[in-house]
Amino acid sequence: MPGPRDGGDPGPPAELTLTTDVRIWKITKISSKSAPYQLRWVVAGKVRHATFATVALAESRRAELWAAMTKGQPFDVESGLPESELRAAAAKENTRPDPTWWDFSREYMAVRWRTAAAKTREGLADSLATVAIAMMGDGAKAPTPEEVRLAVRWAVVPAHQGEEPPPELVAPCTWLSHRSRPLSDLTDPKVLRDVQYRLSFKLDDTPAAGETYKRRRRGFNTAMEYAIESGYLDANPLASVKRSVSKSDDVVDPRVLVNAAQGTQLLTAVSYVGSIHRNRGRRLVAFFGCQLYAAMRPAEAVGLRQEDCYLPEKGWGTLTLRETRPVSGKKWTDSGHRHDRRGLKSREVKADRPVPIPPILVAMLRDHIKEFGTAKDGRLFANERGGVLGTSSYWRVWQEARLLALPPDKAMSLLARRPYDLRHTCITNWLNAGVPVAEVARRAGNSPEVIHRRYEGCIDGHEELNNAKITKAMGWGE
């Protein structure tokens, strides 16, 4: 319904010219289809008017002006409005916006969506959903933490704006849209402590992994930076909160590493997984070999193409890595497919990373191409239908291979529990072989600082060699 057309424009309340010389006339009807009812009043001899779509709206506005006049409130000569209305409008205009965490999360995600990778989107959604549990407010029939998490992860996807939530999320979405705490509550130490707890712990109240906490906190921190830029907050509330993190939180556990014999046994066992007709395991031997002998991330191996490979008949070859295919889920990717298509991790979009590979891996890849060929787009490793190799596919094969290759006590241990542990093994082998840390970092796609920090407990066998170098340098052996 159209609002009033006011003949006066309320300006700022500073230096108002006030008067009590006010007269208010009756409602009249004019020739207008959209707003045919006119209210006129006179302030210090100046005629003011406003038009309305219905007579009820016109009478309501007249009653407001009449009440102000009969109470002796002064009117502003310039705008023709009561001083109290101008003061209230100015106060409202100067009041800092304070959206709820629910509304802020959707706003922030919409801003970040266009430029963020699918995995980044999913990580941000997880951070916002985790904080939402602490910002959900109180009341009867409150949703469970798991319901809050699912509701926020659904709601922050921009494509869901204006859509009805799935039936199971209607209640939690409705609750959060009405009961979620305002952003300003983050300045309350009690609320902030609860936020910190949620970032640090899982839904079952067990401590979250160090990397999980860091990722959540990083996502929350970027959201707070946006809140400051938008004028919602003056300072980042996280600045006053710290978590004592163990130095070993992201250090590689030596117990996950395999020796040369175990690595060979595991790759052999992979070839025995599945029937001979489906070749479920055989088509992944070289895939796992890329991680064990070239320290490739699984997503990098999934994106490897034949054109990226230099595979001579003899000697070392080279893999020039250019693309990764991380799994993010359909709702997080622009393409609507489960796998995103990105450049190398922490690199410029078109950057590549040449990695020398030993003859054993060259032979594996040559055999793989000869037996299985490539996917239509040139990828070396595809699923049985030629599509993008999924995490669940190679994960199941790996778990079955561990049971075949390892004795029961080793199969129950941390040894090579994840395919990613093969990458850790390869990096450790390079370090123990004496390859300079900077070169290891370049081949692995990490920084030297990360290599030093994560693998400090995995380097061994160099004590006598280093002692000999020191002895020689100091001249003690002469």
C-alpha cells in the first residue's frame, strides 16, 4: 500500500526554527488515483500537505499531528513537522544497525560467495553455523545444536534466498530468524566465551582437532572483519580471546608413516581389491603411488592429466601439476557438481608445480595408461564410469587394502589409516634422504615453515652425520 506523499522533507534536527503557530485542516479528496485523500496544515503561515491512498491513513496521520499540536509541541517551520518526530527520525538514522547473527550470516555469505572457492564456501558456512549455536538465544522449543547447524548451512547458500526450507528445517529456520542474538551481543564476555567453546569443541562436547579449530576461527575472524567494515562493530571481539593450542596440534604423527616394505605391500594389496572384471583396485594403484612417491595431495592426483606427465622409458620423469579437483558438494560449487575445479592450493590461478618422479612411479603410470587409458578430458584417474574419482571410492579401496596388506595389530593401528598418510611418508622420506627443506617444500606445495613445523618429529637417522659435520667444521677430529 502506498505511503503518504509528504510536502515537507524532515531534515536534520540541528538549528530548527520552531513555532506553535499551527492549524490543521480537515481531510479533502482530490483527483488522484493512487493517493486521493489530502491532509493540509499550516505552520507559521506556510501551508503543508500530504496525500494518502485511503481515508483511514489520512485520518491517522491527522490524529498524530493534532495530538502534537494540542500537547503544545513546537513544529519546525522548514519541514512543517513536530519537533519530536524530527528528533526521533534523527536518532534512528544515527543508530548503528545491529543485525541478528542469522541475518548477518546470510549477508556475509552472499558477499563472499562470488570470489570464494567451493571448499572455502563450505568452511565459512561451517564457521557461521558453529557460532550460530552460541548465538541462537533462549526460549521454549529451541532447536538442537545439530538442527541449528543444518539450518544455517542451508540458509547461507545464496541460491536458497526466498526459498522455503526443507520440511525438517522449517522449525529451526523459523526459530533462528526470530530468536537469533544480535551481532552486538558478541561484545558480551559471557556470549563470547560460549562462542569460543563452540569453535573449540564438537557437538558431542569432545575437543575438536587443532586444524578444525583453526579453520573455524579463521572463518569467524574474516566474518568479524566484514562486520567492522560494514559498521556493525567497532573492534574484532576475537582479539580478546585466545585458546591455548598445543604446539603439536598439526605435527605429523610418526605412527602413521609406512616403511618401504609396507608401502610396497599396501600398493600390491590395492591391486587385489575388487573383482578382476571391475578392476576397482587395480585402476587405483598408480593413484596411491602418486601420493607415496610424489607427495601429491589426493585432489591433485584426481586432477592429473596425461598431458601433465613426462614418462620416459628409463630414468626419472616429471609431473607438472596444474589443477586440483577437491570434493565440496553440489550446493557449494558454481557448476552444481560435487567436485570443484581449482588451481593448486595456495598458488596463483595459473601457477604450476613440476615434481620429479622416480622410475618406479614412471613405470606405474605408464602401465596404468596402457591398461586403462584416460577419461575423455585426459584425466588419468577416473571412476568406473569415466567420471571424476570420488573420495568415497578410493577411501573404500584403501581400507580394504589395509586389511589385506597388514597384520591385525597393524590394521587396527594408526599406520597409513588415511591415503593422505602416504603423502606424509613421501615428504618424510625426502627429508631423511637429505633433500633441502626448501626443495621438499617446493615439490610438496608447502612453505618451508610448514615443512619444519609439521615434520619436526619425523626426521631421524641424521644425528651421527650432523655430529661428524660439526666435528669437521670445528677441527676437533684433527
